[in-house]
Amino acid sequence: MKPLILAVDTTHEWGSLALVRGEDLLEQQENRAPDGFAHIVYGHLAALLDRHKLKPRDIDCFAAAAGPGSFTGVRVGLACIKGLAEACGKPAVGVSNLEALAAFGSRRLRAAVMDARREEVYGAVYDAEGRAVTAEMVAPLERWLKEVGQASACQACELEFVRTGLPDLADRLRGARLEGAAVLEAPRALAGAVARIACRRFLSGEARDPAALDANYVRRSDAELFWKD
């Protein structure tokens, strides 16, 4: 039987939950929580499982969007998934939000990019199999576009930008000489993509002890940035 994956994304205001059997999406639920998900995520998870007449122990692998995103939101999702997986004796997977974004693309190369605020973006390039072509980074958009353009494997005609936010991205690509690249607006709900990626890792033996999962912040926290001796 195909493995059953439960995934959670609480990394931004528009979070989501998903239940996947193999590559088949059984249900994805989008939730908006401007004040955070810590007080509502477990209730939504219980309701999702109840609708499918499932218990947490029926899940083969738990997954969470590991960031980048809200520092608190990333921690909430990871703590939820790690706790459930540990309690059920099951493995867990953390999936980069940028990798999940790239999964919505259709070209050979997918440049996933999301607003990081402070006039910066989070970005990385992946191939069609989800392998990283460039490292994830946080930088001003023009600097990141320059990195993308200079990557030896990145030909504009083969490249698709998968974005969340950044409505002026298409115009700014012209200045970076990437006019041949396509631009796709990704959906807000990432949990389904996270679950499918986690399923592939589970089947390949890459799912991990939940205690080993770590956040993928990309940018350091304010406390680290402004800390002084």
C-alpha cells in the first residue's frame, strides 16, 4: 500500500495541512492565522484526521515545511510534527519552502523566490527532480537575479521563476537580462507539495528520526544579527 503522509505548513500567515497517499492528494486545507498557529494547529489536524477516519498512528511519515518563513511559525510546525512522529514512533521529514515552491514549476529549471522583507528575497534554483542547482540564499532581488543569471546551468529559455508575492518580478527580470524566463505565481497552500516531497524521501529511506529535524531559516534571527559582546 502507498504510504500515508501528513504535512503541516505554519511558516507564514496562510498556512496549510495536507494528507497524501503516495502521490495522491487526499485533502489539503488552507488556514489563515495572522496571530500564529500555535493555538489552532492541533485542532485542525484532529479534524482532518477525523474526516478520513484516521488516527495519528495510522500515518507512515510526518512532514513539515521547515522554512524559510516566520521564525515562530517555522518552530510551531516543526515542534508539532516532531512531537507527533516521536509519540507514534514514526519518521519525519522537513522540507524547504523554496523546494516546495519549485515543485509547482514545469520547466527544466525552477527558480523559487519569495519575499523576505527588508527589501530582500529568499531564493534558490532547482531542477525538475528537485535537486538544488544553486544554494538557498537571502539577498536583495537584483543581487539574487545576478546569481541566477551567472549560474552556468541556468539558460533563460529553460528557466521558470516560481514566486510568492513580488508582483513586479516580470518587469525586473528584463533588467537582469532574463526576459526568456517564465514567471509562475505559486498557490499559498504548500502542504500538499511538502507531503509529496516527503513521500519520495520516505520511499527512498531518507526520512529521519524526528529529533534530528532542524529549521531552515536561511536568514539569521534578529537576536543573532544584533547581538553584541
